[in-house]
Amino acid sequence: MKQNTTCPYCGVGCGVTAELSDQRIIAVSGDSQHPANFGRLCIKGSTLHETTQTEQRLLLPRVDGQNVHWSDAIKAVSSRIRHSLENHGPGSIAMYLSGQLLTEDYYVANKLMKGFLGSSHVDTNSRLCMASTVAGHKRAFGSDSVPGCYEDIELADLIILVGSNAAWNHPILFQRIQATKIQRPQVKVVVIDPRATATCELADLHLAIKPGSDVALFNALLVHLSHSGALDQPFIDQHTEGFKRAVAIAHQDIPDLKTAATLTDVPLADLDTFFDWFTKTPRTLTLFSQGVNQSSSGTDKVNSLINCHLATGRIGKPGSSPFSLTGQPNAMGGREVGGLANQLAAHMEFSPEAINRVQDFWNAPSMAQQPGHKALDLFQAIDRGEIKVLWIMATNPLVSLPNTALIRRALKRCDCVIVSEAMSETDTLTFADIQLPSSTWGEKNGTVTNSERRISRQKGLIKAPGEARHDWEIICDVAKALGFEEGFNFTHPAQVFAEHAALSGFENHGQRSFDISGLSHLSQQEYDQLQPVQWPINQQFPYGRKRLFDDGQFSTPSGRAQFIATETKAPKTLPSAQWPYQLNTGRIRDQWHTMTRTGRAARLFNHRAEPFLDLHPEDAKHHNLYDQDLAELSNHQGRYIGRVRISAAQRKGEVFIPMHWNQQFSGDGYCNALLEGFCDPVSGQPESKQGAVALRAYPAQWHAQLLIKDHTELSLRGYWTKIPMRHSTQFLLADTEQPNSWMEWCRQHLGQAPDSWVQTSSGEMRAMAFDQDRLHWVLLISPSPIQSDPTSVDMLFSKPALTPAQRNRLLNSQQGAQATQIICSCHQVTEASIKAAIEKGCHTVDSLKEKLACGTGCGSCIPELSSLLAEEIVTLKIEEQSV
Ligand SMILES: Nc1nc2c(c(=O)[nH]1)N[C@H]1C(S)=C(S)[C@@H](COP(=O)(O)OP(=O)(O)OC[C@H]3O[C@@H](n4cnc5c(=O)[nH]c(N)nc54)[C@H](O)[C@@H]3O)O[C@H]1N2
Ligand SMILES: Nc1nc2c(c(=O)[nH]1)N[C@H]1C(S)=C(S)[C@@H](COP(=O)(O)OP(=O)(O)OC[C@H]3O[C@@H](n4cnc5c(=O)[nH]c(N)nc54)[C@H](O)[C@@H]3O)O[C@H]1N2
Ligand code: SF4
Ligand SMILES: [Mo]
């Protein structure tokens, strides 16, 4: 049987067709009818069924370390909330939510907190993600509304990507850009990012700007536009306010192009080209993401780029808009229900009228009266002991919030930490007094809103394992146990959705752009069959609306859009003599955030297996570091150890590290341990993209590669990282001290001394141990980093017994084949085979596709194929010339 649903990963919000058999999802494919993806899926979407097994799921509720029945868990949660309410007041209770909750979960959580417990300390991980865009939209448009739609990609003539590595993080949108360029090669693409990312494969121009300098760039552009003839003066006059002041301040900030070139570190000629293209191209689409938002001047960055669109009237028109790419599947839904602490509900703020309106609608006994703590403030308040009960849902703050030490301390200090979580092993879960097992993708039922305001259904296709329950049900049960039967007696998410839709239209009178009242009368059946639709959906727009503001009407009191005067500000954390490297953090293609899901699919580790750091070749040389060495980053807050990747894509003096690794997968892989958490003063969003660190080689005395049968926790010092394999688990290890005895080390860490071992003349040692006849573990120890491909050894773990010949070969083989990176995860095609094919004459992506099938699955690796082609063809030419 096949059923349509929506992908739970990124904000592109692709439609997924799931194939079901025997209460299991056995395969997934792209939904050919869904307007976000028309049948395509990236590697994360196409491996979804591999992450739905029941191992490693949280299966039972636990209170204070004891498994309990649900009724006791609900009793424990409600009594601790009641106790805190009575003794410390509503301000002592907080929730920390997530853009990965469904709208229905989010709605009831917000309602319980802000309407019934009277606490506005409800914030979400969207604070780390979209808050600067929300604030920028509100300042410019009067509401948090995304003007454009995905179709604009096909209609634009100039596509600018600012602080977005869409090739990896919004792959299906990137593929739409790619297809547009193939169809209309005259379309120009500009990428603005300090790094030359995979996204640059499509770039006609890459501006490798100095981190944090986006406002300088867009201020310079605004000044340029103001005397270029590209201004849309009638639009400025009739539909905006504040133009003159914004230009005057921008001019003061950036008096001439040379200043812009100095501040952004972009060559004058490239600035010229960019400004020229922008000036001449009415159909300009500016896609932006975390390089813009995660900054201490994130809101100003957003407004500085919106200013350029307002000045040219390029807003809400076909192919032309500023367009924020949302990260999480339901980042938008959270913004719609009011999941942020400074919003009330349904795009309403904490004004007295709005508070009364929502109170009437909810028939709420105890309304919160003012905005609550934003994420980082919230954890600071917990650390000060002000918050006694914290309920965390669908987020892993110990890993994702900056200042890991503060977050750890706060979680320890809090009297009662409740964690609703789908997985059994996450860093945050270890601090939970109460663990509540939640259903997750494939099991839960509700709606999500993607980057283009499109609401789609995520469907409950299979039963949740163990005792796991839906988040909205758990919240409603707690509400009822607290005596709020009337507001929370929902029996199906369709009822929650209908109420949310009705609130969006309640006393709206066209004042709030978020209005989905047209969906407030859906029956359960209609809700189940709801087709993806873009809000608003009301009497005026019964079938939704593609673009907003095309009529020049904005949601500000005057109905006009606002220019916001912005000034360049340096990041709060800058390199110094002590911490000389500028840190940058972000995502990789095949992992999702804190890896609780993607970390279970072995093939998603083929692209990047370990925490790493990308270094400019000269910086590497300066520290005498080679590819595959281990290096350590540190500052006054913490340290990070990762594998060196030398990359000319980095600017000199800047290091990039991934945000994903954590205590479940590596010893010192917390990226946020190095970040201080300075926040944007308007949005409260932390500066997650900039830090300052010292760099040194990690002085390893030995390196090891361990393959072990069971999913094991090893208690290790030094560097370690865990890599799931098909039949075993691989650990890569290193330490600065030699153990006194390896036999003893094996006994202590691996539970048994080796059954056999050999030592080679090059100082390597190979050892193995058996559990009866079955291979238990294999260990390779070496004085230098190990680059051995473990696949053939991993295969041996699937055998019930090894033959004497197999044992012998295993022990006496030299290092296995040189490990080579897998580029195409769908078809498991390695870098080595791609290089060989190029050498044999495959000089286009198409010929590689034909020969090796790489790039023919989800297509996420095509940018890397192109860059390998470019690199290899240059090498071949040099070789030819020197012959
Ligand atoms: N594979 C994968 N995809 C994902 C996710 C994932 O975890 N994995 N997460 C999803 C989520 S929640 C989000 S929010 C999105 C994020 O999607 P992106 O925003 O594309 O992701 P990042 O890699 O965090 O950052 C983007 C780029 O910002 C650049 N940058 C850093 N500083 C600056 C600066 O000062 N100016 C400019 N212009 N650029 C800068 C970085 O070099 C980086 O390449 O991805 C979504 N998609
Ligand atoms: N340094 C640095 N830090 C960053 C970023 C960065 O670029 N750099 N990016 C930031 C951004 S944009 C984001 S969005 C955050 C993401 O950071 P997090 O939100 O902390 O990351 P996730 O791993 O997605 O956490 C989701 C958790 O919910 C669980 N879960 C999954 N489904 C369900 C469900 O249905 N119900 C419940 N209750 N639980 C569920 C998962 O197992 C997982 O533990 O990280 C932020 N932190
Ligand atoms: S682009 Fe990939 S991760 Fe994002 S929604 Fe689509 S399939 Fe899922
Ligand atoms: Mo995000």
C-alpha cells in the first residue's frame, strides 16, 4: 500500500510517497504531485525508511530513573507543574520547543502555557534558526510573512544565495535552480558566503565575503541603486516609508565602493559586477539562510537586503522577492502558532487587545501578559534558579545551543527537567528527571508549513513502538490532569488544526496576513485528504495565495513597507592574538542536526565520517598539518578535536566545523562548546556562525581503528568517534598517552583480551577477539592516522563463524585498501572510481552518470561530481602538458 506524506527534514517540505507493508515503511519515493519537489527526494529524504526501525527508540516513560505507566508519568508532570505554580508562580515554568513539532503539537503546547498556566516562557529552537528573519520581516512588512514562492526560482533571471549552502541543506530547491540554469543558461547565480561551498558549483559569481560583513555589502548596494536609475520611485512613494533615511545612513556607513571592498574583503571588480547585475535585473530573487540569521547583527542583515528589494519594487512579483529559506520542516508552523516567547498566538503580539482577543477565544483562565525569555535568556534564567520546571520537546539543546558549559550547568541545576523525545540516547535526555517517549515521523499525524507558506500533511502511517505517544496527546493529558479539561479535550489532530485555523481568522478583518480560517471547518476526512496549500486561505483567497504584497499592501499600521536604516557592525567574536582563528560552523550534506536520526543510517556516514575541521592550505602548512591529521581547536570556553581537511574553499585564517557531532558520537565534537552565545539585540538569535579559536595539532601518540560487534558505549579518554557500519560499529581512536599494556587496555575497554594478535615491523599492531566462534572485535593500532577501508572487515561480522583461513587473512593482512570517500551515497560510488572514470575519458557529469550511475539517484552529489571533474581535468591537462 502507498500513502502520501511529507519529509520531516528540511524546510523545503517535499512530498513523500511511503510504501507500507506489514506495519512497516519499506520504501519511500518522491510524491510526483507535490509542488515542492514534483517527485524528487534528496539523500536524507530517500533514506527515511532506514531510520524508522524501533532500535534506539525511547519506549517507556521514566520518572526519576524508574520505568512507569503513562498515568503515573502524567501525574508526575502535572503535580510538579502544580507544585511550582503554587510555590513559585507561573514564571517558574518553561517550555523549550522545536520547529520539528507538528503544528498541532505546537498549538496545544502554546495554549497550555500562555493561556492556562499564565507563563510566556515558551521558546523554541527556531530562536537559533529563523528569529532574525522573523524580526526583519516584522520590521519591514509589519508581519512575519514570506512574500514569494518556489515557482519564483523558475521565473528569476538573477538568483542570489546569501549565507546559504542550498546544495547540501535545501537540495531539492538547489536542483530547481540547477534545472532553471540548464533551461535558461542566461540566468545568473551569485553566492555570498565566506566559503566556496558546493552551492558555488552553480555560481557565475562567488563573493567570499568576510564573515559578518553582509550589511556593508547590501548598504553599498542600496547606495549604488539610489543613483543608478534602477529605483522603482512610484513603488517607493506609494508603498513604503523611510527610504531617504535608510539611504542617508547607508551612505554614511559606506561612503564609497572602496570602503565596501575593504569591509567585505571582496575585490572591487566583483562588487561592480554584482551591483551591475542587480541593477539591471528586475527579476531578482534573493534566497537567504543561516549565514544571515545566525549573527549578532542578523536582523540588520535581513533588513539591509530587504531594503534593496523594496527600493527596486522587487517584492511579491513573479521571479522577484527576498526569500528566507527555513530550516526545519515546521519552522514556519511554529511561527504561525506563536511558539516564540515574544509572540502570543496566530501572528498576534502581547498587545492588550490581542491578549483579550485570545483569552476570549480560548476561554482562558490565566493569560500571560508579556513576552517571556528567549532561548538563551531562558537557559540563563534556569541557571540563576528562577525556572524550576522545564519541559523540552523535540530538540537537543545541550548540543545545539551555544555555550555548552552554561547549558549543562542549567540543566543540572533545574529542579525538574522533562524531556519529550523519540530516541533513547541523546545528550539532553541524560539530564531528564522525567522522560516521555514520543512518536515521530511516520507515526505522528498533523501538518507542517514549508518555506513558501505551504501547509502539507504529515501522516500517521504506522503505530508508534512501545509506549510512545503523540506529543499533542501527552500535552493534552497533562492539561487535563491540571484541571483544564475544557480547553484540551481534543481526540484527533484534525480538531486541534480546526481550532488553530479558526483563531487565525478570529476578529482578523484583514489585519493579520496569517489567516487560514478557510480551513477551520474541515472534517476529519477532509483534513486527511488536505492537499498542499499556501496561506492565506480565507474568503478572499479560498485556494491560497502564491505571493504576498504584490498589491503593495503591507501589514504595518500605515499599510506601507518600512525601510530600516542599518549600519555595519562587526561580529561580537573576532579573532585576537590569543584566539587567532575565525571560527565558522554549519552543516554537512548527509547529517541532520544532532544526528539522532541520520546517525543511525550507516551509509550517511560515507560522505563525512568524523568530526572534522576545514583549513586553508597555508594555515595547515603553518601548523605542519596534513590531511587526515587530528587537530584541536580551543578557547576560554572549551575544545573541539577533529580530522583535518585541507581545503582551498576556506578563507585564510578561518576554520569551518560541523554542528552535528556530540557525546553520542565523539569525545570532543561539540561545536557549540567553543561559542559564547552573543545574541542579536533585536531577535535574540545567537551568533552561531562566528567564534574565535586557537589551533594546534593534536599530539597523538597512537591511532586506532576498532570494529566491534555490538552497539557499544566505550568509556575512553583522548579522541574517539563512533561510525555505524552495516554489521558492526567502527571507532576511530587516538590519544596523547600510550597505555602501559595493550592487553590490559583491551580487557578494560573491550571486555576481553585479544584471542590473537600480531605486531608488524612498522610499529602497527592488529588484534582480534571472538565471542565463541563469532568475531567480537578487530583492532588496528598504528603510530600514524589510519586510512584503512573497513568494509571488508565489517562483512566478517555478519558470519556466524570465521574459517581458519579468514582468521589468518584478517590478522596478517596489511592495512586494508586505502579508504576512499564515497561521493554518491545512493549508489555508493567512491571518489577513486570517479577519478578513474574521468581519467578514462568521462569528462561530463552525464558520462559519469552513464558509466557509474553516480548522480542518478537523489542528485545531491552532482555539485561534487562537477567539482571533481573540474579538478581532475585540470590535473590531466597539466600532466599532458608535462609529458
Ligand atoms: N543536510 C542538512 N540539511 C539541513 C539541515 C541539516 O542539519 N543537515 N538543517 C536544516 C536547518 S534547521 C537549517 S536552519 C538549514 C540551514 O541551511 P544553511 O543556512 O544553508 O546552513 P549552514 O551550513 O548552517 O550555513 C550556511 C552558510 O553560511 C555561511 N556563513 C557563515 N558566516 C557567514 C556570513 O557572515 N555571511 C554569509 N553571507 N554567510 C556566512 C557558512 O559558511 C555556510 O556555508 O538547513 C536545513 N537543512
Ligand atoms: N554552532 C551552531 N549551532 C547551531 C546551528 C549552527 O548552524 N551552528 N544551527 C542551529 C539551528 S538552525 C537549529 S534548527 C538547531 C537544531 O538543533 P536541535 O533542535 O537541537 O537538533 P535536532 O537533532 O534536530 O533535535 C531534535 C530532537 O527531537 C527528537 N525528535 C524527533 N522527532 C520527534 C518528535 O516527533 N517528538 C519529539 N518529542 N522529539 C522528536 C530527535 O530525536 C532530536 O533529539 O541547531 C542550532 N544550533
Ligand atoms: S530537500 Fe531533502 S531533506 Fe529537504 S524536504 Fe526535500 S527530501 Fe527532505
Ligand atoms: Mo534551523
